[in-house]
Amino acid sequence: MSFLQNPATILPDLDKAPRGRITLVGAGPGAADHLTLRAVRCLGQADVIYYDRLVDPEVLAFARPGAECVFVGKEVGAHSWPQSRIDATIVAAALQGKHVVRLKSGDPSIFGRAGEEIAAARAHGIPIDIIPGVTAASAAAASLCQPLTLRGATDRVVLATATCCTGDMPSGVAEMARPGTSLVFYMAMKQLDALTAQLLLAGVAPGQPVTVAANISRPDERAITTTLARLSQDCAAARLRNPAIILIELAKPAGERPTAAGANAGAELVCPV
């Protein structure tokens, strides 16, 4: 029997695992059908689910009847649920013997504050595991049909946040902005001027194409392509807001790219449909 007909054949029986534990579950960037099979099954077995502001309400439909669903969303400047409170809450629930799911948008391990929650669980001897989710960079690349890497042009991907815990820009932008790199900036919409300035100082051309994708995989998804010099201006004109990511493909110069050998050199490559 195919695992598509019976997903349980490839998933561990979580009901047999010890009670009183925490699972960090990635919900993906928006659409409920980005969830993995493992995430769906875990949601259906949780006693309590603490979910983020950006989690699609349809995702909560996978919770088992009777499970408690608690909103613990945070927004910049409006932290009624600061991270320390979330840590204490999920630990307290797990210590009561509950299977706790901490449901996060995107992937818990990518700018998802997973480190603090893992540390809090381990400090109390609580078993904790992670179920990965589709991160915004991958979802945006798929939605835009724009790969994050391109053979001969971009051979590395850098995921960076433009909002550090101090509110400052991250260090090392010049090191990130090397030819052959696809740059993806998370949480950057309030730092567009500072980000533009640092990229220009790093030698990125003002005319460098930049794509901004907002509300990825949601019904109100929008994307624009502009230039680095017009990034702030065009985002303001389009009224693009968080959640959004910025994608910049810094391709290698044409002279540094490998060429096909023999008779195929210079021939146009056509991808099969």
C-alpha cells in the first residue's frame, strides 16, 4: 500500500511516546496544505496547541476534538506574549503531563525563536522535538517560479534577518553580498533604507533587481520586482507590509560561469515540461 493512501505507514506512533512533552511544529508560510504529514498527525494528537499570529486558522482544523488552542501571537511593539512568558507557559503545560505543540509559522529553526524554547524544555528535563515546516524563502521561490539557486550563476543561498534583537541591522552584509549568492532577507520591511544603504556600500549596483514577496501562499499574496535604488519607494507605493521577504540574486559575472563543452557549447538549453 502506498504511503499516500495510508500516511500512518511511514510515521511513528506518537501516541506511544512518553506523555509530557513539547513539539515545535512548522506550519509553513500560510496555506494549510504546506503542512507535512507528520505535522498533521502531531496536531491531531496534541493536548494543547500554542499558535502564532501568522498561522492560518485552517491549520487549527487539524487539532483533535477537545484540544485546547491558545493564541500567543507577537507583533513588533505589542508583545502581550513576550518570549519568556511563552517559554514558561509551554513548560508548565508539559510538566502537567500534556503533549504540547508550539505551532509556528514557517520553520521553527529559521528565525523562529526555537532556541529559547528548546533551552527552556531541556532545563526542566522535558522531551522536545521539532517538525520542520516550509520556510518563506522556499515558498516564495516556488510561488514565483524563481529558483533560489541557478547552476553557474548562484551557488549559495544566504537567509538573513534584517531585524536583530537590538533592532539593528545584522553585521556582515558586505560578506553576504558576494557574486554567486541568492540573498533572502526576513523581517526587513521596516529596515529598507538601512538595508539599501548597506548593500550599496557593499558594492551592489543601484540597478540590481530585487523581488519583494508578501503574504506568501495566502489569498492576498503579492510580489513586486524593483531595483535596489527604488526598493523603499516602490514598496511604499505598493503598500507592501510584513510578513514579507526580500530576494536578491547576485549572479556571478558571465565570464566566471562554466560553459558547456563540445558541440553543445553556446546552445540554448530548454527545460522539459
